[in-house]
Amino acid sequence: MTDAAPLLEVEDLRVEFGKGADTASVLNGVSYRVEAGETLAVLGESGSGKSVTAQTIMGILDTPPGRITGGAVRFKGEELLGADRERRRLLRGESMAMIFQDALSALNPVYTVGAQIAEQFRFRRGMSKKDAMVRAAELLDQVKIPNAKQRVKEYPHQFSGGMRQRAMIAMSLALDPELLIADEPTTALDVTVQAQIMELLDELRRERDMGMILITHDLGVVAEVADRIAVMYAGRIVEEADAATLYAHPAHPYTRGLMASVPRLDSSRGQLDPIPGLPPSLTNIPPGCPFHPRCAHADFRGRAPQSSVSGDRCRTELPLLRVLEDPAAGPEGHRAACHFAEQFVAASPEEVLTP
Amino acid sequence: MSDPILSVRDLVKHFPITQGVLFKKTIGQVHAVDGVSFDLHPGETLGVVGESGCGKSTLAQVLMRLEPPTSGTVTFDGEDLFAKSGAALKAWRRDMQIVLQDPYTSLNPRKTVGDIVGEPFEIHPEVAPKGDRRRKVQELLEVVGLNPEHIRRYPHQFSGGQRQRIGIARALALRPRVIVCDEPVSALDVSIQAQVMNLLGELQTEFGLSYVFIAHDLGVVRHLSDRVAVMYLGKIVEIGDSESIYERATHPYTQALLSSVPVPDPSLRGKREVIRLTGDVPSPADPPSGCRFRTRCPKAEAICAEQEPPLVAGESSDHPSACHFAEVRQVLPVA
């Protein structure tokens, strides 16, 4: 394939769970790309499909119950969805690796941490047990675990939460992958440890020029490390832009609602502006724009419209992710799936949402 | 200022570490809460922040009399809480309720919402006569923003945010004066979290509640609290009104915590100073001598290992701060 192909390209990915009337449409056409050395943050709440997308990319989605019903995942131009199991197995670890939220359940409690890392060197690189353990200790040292030569012989329960997450990062980096998917890597950690782990991940990505997909629900973490951000809602990407653009003038009412929901450290008491209602059931996604029942701007709810946005279109016509004319956006542009995105882009983040 | 409704003095809770099966002998103590003092005034919210293992949930358990204290006193409305027994204890339980973190495990899956929210009335029948209970439960559901017609549904038919509302309705049933909230919004998605936080704020105004609000999320705590106590390894290291803690923190641990919180603003990336703590929290079974934070503290000197710093306000700190070298340091970006 040509060199121009991006490191990873996901195109119109569709995944369903269940059968008949209970079919849950978990992914409804997700597209994104990641280049080498770049951090793409995938932001969304529970059930938005961010983890299922990652599992499909890695080829670890449980099928059944899951079903990939369409789309493509290309790694350096190579189509992965039709590839045979052996090829996918070889790519895992070697080309792409993943770290998970809960390191304690991702590590095997009956093997030492070192043995679990060394396993990859033994079976994929044909190293001897002894050499593999030496390499494992080197890796633990690289992820800044103090006293790595001793700790390599310890079991996961002897590690603290932050150290387990470091051990899992070491494991994922063993075979020098080009793409790292981090699924909520710091959600279970305390804030001081979270800062350490995010710094480590960012450092390793820079050193190795890896592409990174950071899956998270934390708007703070995203703002600190992401180059580009994709916001997911009900199995779709509803907005995508570089980090500065997305935070400075979000174009989708959902993104704006998320930002208004976060209590800030640097401002004191007052009402938050939460998004009303609940995310839709994936077995019964509303017609038109999936966000319209919660959207403050779709005026069918009988309220006076807060801007000139009008509602009927929102109920009937699915807004597609399209490129916006946003002069302030970076070279990758600013895309949003809202019929009225242009009006939001023009306003400051707080403006339209405050009645 | 009015008299405190809840007054905690030198509260200590140690858990024994035992060895042996038949003849258990105690080989150590986990110092979960180690000398905590604070006052809670009527209508006030006291935020308690700290990392996992700092003792904030044990504090909640002891305050609710779910665990007996090792030593120390708590007075509620001027009366000694730990001296209460029998009818007096039962009567007090109406005045103080708790909301728990996990909305999935804190509701009995085999009971309907009506049974769960109505159970306090079974235990305290004097609050609502039998014929009146259904109506009372429906009122409570409405107060917390749930559909009163859902009274016959089971917890699994509700989302996480709705379940947390059920837990709040249950806590409100007996019209308590103080509610201890133990990480009430940590398990919720951000848009739902904001809804529940607004609800807690509205209920406080409506019913004149006082909250002890325990959380690890510093943004959430700032948003809801009048005063904030920062805990580390079983001790309060700094306490003061919200503004002085967030704007003029003087304890290095508070400063490190505040600076570690990622700020949702990419334009500040790299411009913010982050105080990185090294290492992990020491084991509460064997806390360091002197100041407990000294093993991770960037300012630690010899005196810190020898003398435990008292929690007092001084020249360099306008609010109590337990550090030999307390000093104000701007850690949050200036808005």
C-alpha cells in the first residue's frame, strides 16, 4: 500500500448486538483516522460506543453477541475486518496494543507481573525464559517502576493501583506497537496518580512516535493531552476538531452541554447547566437527530426557541457529520453532525445555551 | 454563627489486624481515621476530599454509627452521639441519613421502589401512618424528579442517575437534618452527575439540610461546599471555607491535589504548573512518623519526621493547615 495511507482509518463502522426487536444499534457509522505520533481522544458517556469501536479495531469484540454489519477498519491501508484470525493475532501486540481501565482484572493474578510481560518475548520473539525476564525488567524500568529487577518477580496484588497501570502499559509496549489504544486508562486512579500516568503515556507516545487513541469521559484529561477530539453520542461521532477549536467554539449542542455540566475548580458555587433527560436506549434510537429529545435548541418541545434554530428538521432528518466553515479551525478542519452547527460555531461556548 | 449541629472532636477509628484462626491475636492497627475534628453548622455543606484510603468513607461510617469509634466524641445538637442507646438512638437516626456511592448495590434488587423509599416509614411508623405512606412515597419521588407512577418498578428498570435519585429519596423520607453523602455522584456520567448535583443543591435550600459531602472530585466538592476539609492518611491536613482552600491553599498536599486536576481548557496546556507527587500513599497500618505527608512532600525537612504539625491557622495561613512550612501558593490558573 502507499505511504499516504493513514496509520489507522475507521470508516462507517456499524455494530449491532442482539436480535429482532431487541437489536441494539451500538455503532451507527463511526469514521475516524489516526496518524503516527498523534493523539486522538474519543470522548463520550457510557453507552456511546467508544469502547466497542476500540474492541472492533483490535479484533477483540465478542461475536456473538456483537455483529459487525458494515464499514471498514484499515491499518496502514490494510483492511482488517475481512482478514483471517491468524493475521489479526499477529497484528495484535506487534502493530496495535490496548490498555484497559481496570488493571487488576486485566492482569492474571496467578502469574508474576514479569512472567506476563515476558510471555510475549518468549512466544513472539522466541527468547529464552531468562532473556525474556531481563527484557521484562527493562520495560518495567522504562515505565518508571522503581526497583524493577525485584518487582518483576512480584504478583499483581503486590502492586498499587498506579503501578499496575504502569505494568499494563509496559506489557502493551513490549512488541513496539505503532498504535496504542488506551481505554479509560486513568479512570480508576486517584488524581495525583492520574497525572503521573498521563504524563508517562504522553512521553512514551512522543519517544516512539506512536499513534494513540485515548478513550475517556473526562473533559479535563482530554484537554491536557489530545491533538484531536472526536465526541461520540449514541454510536455516532457528533463532532470532531482539534482540541483548541473544540473547546473554544464547540459546534454541537451535545458538546456544549457536556462542557456546561462539568463543575470547574476555578469557579465557585452556582447552578450547573446539565443536559436534561437521559441518553437514548440503543434499541430505540430516536428518529432524526438522536440528540433532539435532550437538545435545548430543537424547538418542538414547546419552548420558545433560544436562537433562530428551528426544530422540525431535527425530528425528521438525521444530520450527517459534515465539514464546517470555521476559519479558526486547524488544518484538519472542524466537523459536526448538527443541522444548525454553523450558528453554534459563531457563538462563544456559553452564549447560546444560557436562556 | 449558630451552634453547630454536628461537632466532631479527635475522632479515631482503628481497625485491628489479626493473625491466627482459633486464637486471634492483634498484630497491628490500621489507622483509618486518626484524630479528626470539625464542626458542621445548620444549612451548611462541609466537603471532605482526599484520595482512596485516606479514611473519608470510614469517617462517614463512624458518623452514622455504623462502626463504633476507637475514641473521640461526636455531639449532635449538643448531645453525645455515642452515649445514645435504645429509643434515643432510634430517634436520632431519623435526623441523620446517608446517601451511598454505588447506586447499583445500595438498592435491594428484589424490592420495588415503593418498598425501598417507604422502608424508613416501617421502621419509624410515627412519621407516617400506614394509610398515608403510599402518598408520601410518591411525593418523595416527585421531589427528586422521578415519575411518581413508577412506584411499582424495580431498581433494574432505572438508569444509574435515576437510581441515585431513589437513594436520595430514601434518605429524605424521614426529613433528616443532616445527610452524609459518600461519593454520591462518582459513579455517574458527567451530564447526569450535574443533574444530581443540582438536585442536592435544590433540596438543601428547600429542606434546610446540612451535608457532609465526601468526594474525591475536587471540582464537584468546590461546586457544592461552603467549607472543605482535605484528608490524608486519616487526618485532616487543611480545613477552611471553600474559597480559602481553593484560592489560598497552604498545605503542600492540597496544592499538589489541586494542581493535578486536569483543567478542561486546552489553551492552558503547558502553561500550568503541576506539582508532581512521587510514589504512593503509605500504608495506614504503618503511617510515617511526624507529618504523614513527609514521604511524598517536596518541602519535607528533618523537623517533619520528628514533630507532627498541628492543624492551626498561623501567620502564613488564614485557615487551619497542618504543615510546618505552610505558605500560600497560586496553583489554579487565574480566571
